[in-house]
Amino acid sequence: MSKRFHISRRTFLGHCTAIAAATGLPIWFVERELSAASQTPGPRSANDRPGLALIGCGGMGRGDIKSASRFGDVVALCDVDTNQAAAVAKQFAANPKPPEVMTDFRRVLDRKDVHVIVNATPDHWHTLINLAAAAAKKDIYAEKPLTLTIDEGKRLVKAVRKENVVLQTGTQQRSNKLFRLACELARNGRIGKLTQVTVYLPAGLKEGPFKPVPVPDGFNWDFWLGQAPQVEYLKERTHQTFRWWFDYSGGPVTDWGAHHNDVARWAIGLDGPTDIEAKALTEPIPGGFTTPSEFEATLGWANGVKQVVKTTTDDSPFGVALKPDGQRNGVRIEGTSGWIWVNRTTITASDPEMLDTPMTDPKVKLEVSDDHMGNFFEAVRSRKDPISPVEAGHQSAIVGHLIVIALRTGKALHWDAAKEQFVGEGAKDANGHLARKLRKPYDYGFAGQKT
């Protein structure tokens, strides 16, 4: 039998004040959140714990599966590097039934006791595994960026909807109160007419040249490469540093950029931009990482908003003191009446009243989630969309892909968001980057998909 828990108004306000002081959120927003909050439900019974499998056992995967294990039972771990999988297996060694360690994701998807997969592989493997999981009727927590190319995103949206599976993109900032408050204020005119959104990202790595070394024992290098071109093994191509190679990722554009461009699109309120220019501020070292470590891009949106995306090594890009974590990244949302600056730990504005004045009866009410993984599992139960469904993941990934294509072609480009293709001058060259050639046998057929 459930019991109601009553607290006094004074106690409630005391809680609100403490939370506001700890988070930097305005008291009115905290009070609204707590008044409307319904905690993410835990498992309803011992039988209400789906079987979970982690595919990709690196650092991000370890964090994801630990979070997911609050809601289900980990039954399988998969990685082409057996050393990585073994390290994660130790986390769950005390389970009544420890998870099985596997090296081929297709065997994971064959298991009837796997209901949900967490896909934390390097970016170039995201799509094929997600497509195969959808075909196997598995729900998917998909790490960002959702795809490596725009064509992959179109395929994935179609597959997820056809198979009626739940997919949550790992753009967890949509479940962060600070970002939601900033975007909701912007969407409701608190800073006047929106004019510009500036995304600041940490610079990438500029290193090289690198020398080939023997492939480590227990590491299937060919399988790791997958669809990407066959090359000699370099340890710098794998694990944490894979993201600085165009064959596998998009550098800072799709690293932190995948998060902050998602927030920028949330604030702007449109699917995609219309115009893109980008320039590299540093050139890669021959024989080293291939993505530029520093860049700047400008995107135009149909509502007249200008978006700037740039790398920075400045601890305080606006003269705004950051918290001790020293994040050199965030989003500045500007309007005709002022600006709001937000990152994962800080929100501030040109006028404190912009934050402190309660927002009554807003015209735009953004989706609410305070636990990204919990929101996903609630969607698994309800069969409704989570806060970052496949379409949102696809559209936000497109922003990064457009910047990458502009960097690689060196041209100012024009984008038709409805048709998802480039138009006008430079379109032929740019449209050649919408898809990539997949190395056999690791093409769509490898994952049971039509080519």
C-alpha cells in the first residue's frame, strides 16, 4: 500500500532554496520542477527487469551500462577487444548470473534474453549495429553522435519506425535542467527575438606522425575497422582517440559538438540550417590525426538565427567565471534583449532578472526529463518516444555532419532540410559526402540489411 508523504510549505521552500543554491537554478524554476516532479519509477517487480547487453565496452560504455543496470539485468557484454570486455565483466562478476562475454554483436542480437542493447561502440559502427538491433526487435540506447553520415541517419529513422522499437540518443543534456531552462526561456522570448547561438567546444588533438605497432592480443583489428578502409594498426586510431580520425568520427565537431549542437537546435526550434560555412584554424600533421583540432563554422537558419560553432582554449570565453571543473565549453544564446550562457554546471544571463523572474503560462513547454537513462527505460515500458528519439538524434547529428562536409570540401554550402540534400553551388561535391563506401564484408548485408 502506498503512503503519502506530506511536508510543510516552509520545509518545501527550504528544499527549493537549498537546491537553487547548489545548482544555480532560479528558485521559481526549482519550485515548479519539484511541484510537478514524478520520480522515474524503478522496476515494478522482479520480472520487470529487461535483459541488457552492452556492445562496446570502453569508458563511455562502462558508464552507460552501470546506469542502465538500475533498470535491468546485464546478461551479455560484447567487444572486439576481449580485454575491454573482461574489464567490464568484473563490474558484474558478483551477479547471480554473470554476463556472458562475446566478440560478435550478431550473436548478442540472436539471444532471446536480450531485450535492450546499449551501443557504445566507436562512431563508425553505430549505425550498422543499431540497424541490426532494430531488425532484431531490440530497444536501443544509442551513444552520440547517432551516425557517421547523413544517409545512415535516414536509414536508421526508417528502420526504427518500421520495427517499432524504442531508441534513445545519448545526448543526455536534454535531461539537464540547466539546458532545458535556457532553451525554454529563449523559446518563450525572455531574451527578446533570438538572433544568434554560439557553441564553444574544447579543441581536439593535433598529434603525429604515428608508427604502426603489433596488434595487441585479444583485439580483432579487422572487425574493429569494420566498414572503414583497411589500414595498418595504430593504437592512436582506437579507443579514446578514434574520434580524431575522419574514417571513424568527426573530431571536436562530433565529440562535444554532438551535445552542444543538439542544445542549439533545441533553442532555435527548427530541424536544420540552410547555409553552412566552415574553416579549419589548424592543419592536421601529416601521418597523424586527420580531423582539424581547431575550427570555426557559421550556419544560417530559416528563421534568421545565426549559429556559430567554434573551438576554444579560453577558460572563460565571455568573461563569465566558470565553476572549478573548468569546462571550456558551453552555449551562448543571444537575443535582442540580452543573452544566456549555459553549460553542464552553470547558467547565467546578461541581466539576472532574465533568470530570476518566474515564467508564467509559457507558450513553448519543452519535454521534461531529469534522468536520461531512466527516461529511456520508462519509454521502453510505455512504448512511447523518449526525450531524444531517433528523429532528434538524426537531425542534431546532421548539424555536425554539415560542418564536417563544409570543412572537407572547403565550400560555402546550401542545405535543403526537407529533402536532406545540398542544393545550389557546390552541391554535387557536397552530396558526394552524404554517404560513405562500406568495406566488404562489413557492409549493410553484414548486419542483415539490404544494400
